[in-house]
Amino acid sequence: MNALDIPGYCKRLETVGVPRGQAEVHAQMLAEVMAQVATKDDLDALEARLKEWVQLYVKEQIQSLKADMLKWLVTISIAQTSLLFAALRYLPH
């Protein structure tokens, strides 16, 4: 989680002339924004979930597609062979 030293941040703003009330509100708003920013741990967790998804879903889909392609390859090979034999049979000798 992103940490913000609110009192220290307010003090730094006050040293450059920002009124205390504005400095406190600015620090609180910055802390709220920082709480919504993704951290390295958040990104690492997302990466792990994406890798798991790829392993479970994408690899399964690839295996299915490979099987379908093999079926089509065998079917087309049989059809081509049949057409070749039919053409050879009806050619004049």
C-alpha cells in the first residue's frame, strides 16, 4: 500500500506559503488518490492470475484447435486421394 506522511507533507506545504487548512485538505486528497493507485504487489497478483488463466483456458483452446485441424487434414487427404483414384480410373488408357 502506498503510504503518505500527511503531517510531514502538510508541513512542507506550509513552509512554501500554503495556508494550513489548504495544506491539510491537499494532503488528505492526495492520500485518497494514492490509495486507489495500483501497487507492485497488485500488479504481481494480476500477472499471476493472467498466467493461470492462460494455462487453463488458452492452452485448452489450442489443444482443441489442434485436434480439429488434424481431423480436417485427414478428411481432406482422404478426399484428395479419392478424387485422384476416380480421375485415374476414368482416364483413357
